Amino acid sequence: MQLRLKKWIVTATKVLAALAACLLVFPVVWAFWIARGDPDIREDQHAQYIESIRPADPATAPSIVVIFADDLGSGDVGSFGSTAIRTPHIDALAANGARLTSFYAASPVCSPSRFSLLTGRYPPRGFIHSVFFPTGTFMGLLANNFGFPHGIRGIPADEVTIAEVLQAAGYRTGMFGKWHLGDRSPHLPTDKGFDHFFGSYYSNDMEPYALYRNGEVDVPAPADQSTLTIRLTEEVLAFIDRSEGWPFFVYYATPFPHEPMHASERFAGTSQAGLYGDCVEEIDWSVGQIHAALAERGLLERTLILFTSDNGPWHQGSPGRRRGRKANTFEGGHAVPMVASWEGRIPASTEIGVAAMTIDLFPTILATAGIPLPNDRRIDGTDLMPLLEGRSATVDDRQLYFARNGKFAAVRGADRFKHVARHRSENSAYWIGRHGPFLFDLDLDPTESYDLSRRFPAVSEGLAGDLRRMNEAVRRNPRGWLEP
């Protein structure tokens, strides 16, 4: 008996030692695996394109204002169906312009979505697979080392952003709010085309949460978030004033209603949707302040205003009767409100049901400013201005791909069908299981409740094949370089 016990103890000790060795070795091996290979950075091509941009005429060049909410659901705006949250200023933008009812974020989480908005490219093009965390923290050590391949720590230096293009054309460029694409040079907003930056480098739930002004700490951690919307609004208005006589680009990425939510004393407890509603209604107030400032300065006829969100709602918020939420490949994770307003250019009360995505903002804004696209890389988006101005009923016969964790997990065809690849269940009780693939008819079934792959096998197999080919194409040429 004693001999058996001794053998059992020896065996157990060996197993535990082997597990301990694995735990020690695994991070090193994994870090080496993640850092492997060449990210294929081509800064010379980036510089050549930027140097080729001609100055815009200050007398005629339009200004651009992009307002990017954080975790705002497609059902959290009055003009998109909300009855609990009042958004009169956003609704007024929609009434005076266009409301896009089938608009998507390129990713259901923060950093990848922001990459796509600024570059017009799907997240895997820049290896932005996940969410960045503050450098120097334990979570930063884990997430930043293990979540991104090739040692990526922010938006690659050779990616072309809207701000860099407009800055080269002579625009005054300002970014306000949440960056979330790297917290060290050369990944900072002022490295990527913004003359002025005021805001945070991360989500407002990440510590230490400080506010920066052009690379220097302006408000030390922990910054008071209860007055943050007011402060950011004041910063935007001051920037517009300083830009008098010049075309400008404002990228206002409000950190709300991402949790933890905050509202100033004026708005706290005033909505019918709790603190979440208070927070959204204060964002709406902020939109109204910016619109009023543009009107007072006679700039509405020279300014394109775009309002949308980085992904669907998190624990609170409405996905607009869609399946899924933030981080899901289903509609609730990607579908977001989208409003475009430009007095005299975009007809009032325009409703557009054509599927579009945040990747389309880069080519739309460049076309608006009369600037050609880069020809050395694949730009995944397309110019929406013909659609917004009513000159076209469609954009083109294209498919939209939904990225998650560095791969494409779903595709929406040019018509009503959407294919979702097999993946882990979004149901927390069955998270370890996998389900799918699915084929959904979004016209008849916007809640993605019924799989039609058996009824339409050719459609299902076709979209599944397209998804495989897209993933394979990105695997072969992840950066999307176009060889001469």
C-alpha cells in the first residue's frame, strides 16, 4: 500500500512539474510565435503617396466632421427607433440629410473598428485583431503581446489615415476623445496626421485613465469623466474657431456610452433609459452644440457631418431588435446608426437601405475633398457620395465582410443574404460549443433567427466559398499591397 502511494505521489509530482514547466514555457513560445515574420511595413510608399497630394483651395474645400460614438446601439437613437432615449439633434441631422438603415461597423470591437474608419481597410490589413491595452500594465503585457501578430503595438506607420491625407492637402486636423490605436510613437494621433489631439489613448474603463494634449498629460489619472462630454465639446468648438479661414477635419470620438457611463449634473437622472440614456442624451446635446456652432459661422453648406458608432451595444443599449451585441458577428454586433448631413448637397429626409460600412468613409471623404485614393494598396471601401446625393440607387455589386479576431467570420452578399461561419456560441450557457454555419435572409428575418442554408444550398455554398477565398487572399497578402 505504501509503495503504491509513493508511486502515485511521484507520478502526481511529475505531472505537476510538467504543467508548471508548460505554464512557464508557453508564454515565451507564444510570444515568439506572435512576433514571428515580417509585417511588411512600406513607409517609403506611404511617404510617396502623402507627398503626391496637392494643396486644397481654402476658398472651396469642404470641411469634414466625423462624430464616432463608442458602443452606441442601432436602436439607441430616436430616428432609428428609440422611444426611451431622446436625441433631437441627431434626429435633426437625419431629417436634414440621410439616414442609412443598413450601416455596419467593420468590427464588433473598438480598436479594429477605429482602424477601418480611418483607413478604409478591413482590420486584418493592419493586423489589428483585438483591443489594445495601456503599455506598462499587466493587461497590456498580456493583451498587447499575445493579441497581435508581428509585434504590432498600434496602427502601422505605413497605413494612410484620413487625417494624414487631409493634413497634406492643407486642412487643419483635430482629434478629440478616444484614440485606441496605440499609446506610443509612432502610433499616436499626432504621428498619424492630426495637428491637434485632446483625449485618451484607451477606453474609459482602462487604467490609468488620463487625458492627453498632443502627447503630454493634460489631466492626470484618474480623470473626472462626469464632465468629459462637456470638456470635449468645448475643445471641438475651440478648434473650429482656431481653424477660421481654413478647411478642417474634426474627428470627435466620444468615449461614451462605453462603460463606465457618466453624465454631467445637467443630464444625470433626466432620461427614461437610466444612466445609459442620460449619457446618450448628453452626446446628443454635444452634437447640437457642434451643429449650432457651424450654423453660426455659416459653415453648414461647406461641411459634411457624419455620425455613427464603432460597434453595437455592450451590456446596456439597444441593438435595434437585432440578434447579438458587441463582440458578436451577428447584426447586433456590427449594425450601427449612421447619419450624413450636408446642406445643399445631401437631400433632406433621405432614407438609404443599401448596405454600407465604416470602410466607406475614407474613400467618401477623399472624394469629397477631390483627392485620389492610394494606388499601392487595396482600399476596401467605396465612395458613398453618389448614393448620399441621390445620383445612384446603389454603390456597386459588392459584398461586405465582417471581421473578428483577425479573420472574416461572416459575409453579406450584394442582395439580402448573409452567411455566418461556424463559431462559438454567443449564448453564455453554451459558450464552449460551436454552432452554424448559418444562412439568413435579412429582408425577411432581420433578427437572424432562421437558418435557410438547406433551402438555398447554392447561395449558402457560394457565400461560404467567397468567405473562404477572402480569408485565403488575406492570408497570402495580409496588407493588401497592389504590386505595380
